[in-house]
Amino acid sequence: MAKCSFCGGKIPEGRGKMFVKITGHILNFCNSKCQRNWKLGRDGSKTKWTEASRKDRVPAEKPAEKKAEKPAEKPKETKPEEKPAEKK
């Protein structure tokens, strides 16, 4: 399974277009939309709808939804153990 040279999407066998440059470099495109955008000189990682862009824009960890926080438990007060009276 080939990968689109512009958007980074998977191309099933028998689909898409293969573009061979004069230098021998092979570019695979999943559809004409990707091919036209590449021809216009656009960068796939900067185009919002591409998979390459989604990978670059991994969202920062979203803050967890605020749940009702339990009030902090107060430390239990312990009575000091009584020591036997010392004789003088």
C-alpha cells in the first residue's frame, strides 16, 4: 500500500496516480486534489485537511474536565497517650 506524497494518506492498490519526475523521483497521489495542491507548490504539512498536518498539530493534552473535587480530609486528631506520672 502506497502513501500519498502530499497528504500522507494510504492509497489502496489500483487507485491514485503515480507521477515520475525527470530526476527519477516518484510521487504518489491519492486523488487529483492532492496532485493539484502539490503542483501549486503547497506544503502538505501546512494544509489543514491533510493527515501530515494532523500529525504535526497533535493537540496539547486537554485539561481534564473539572469534576467536583472532594474536600480535603482533615487529619484526624489523635490524643497524646498519657504517660504514667514520674516520681520525684
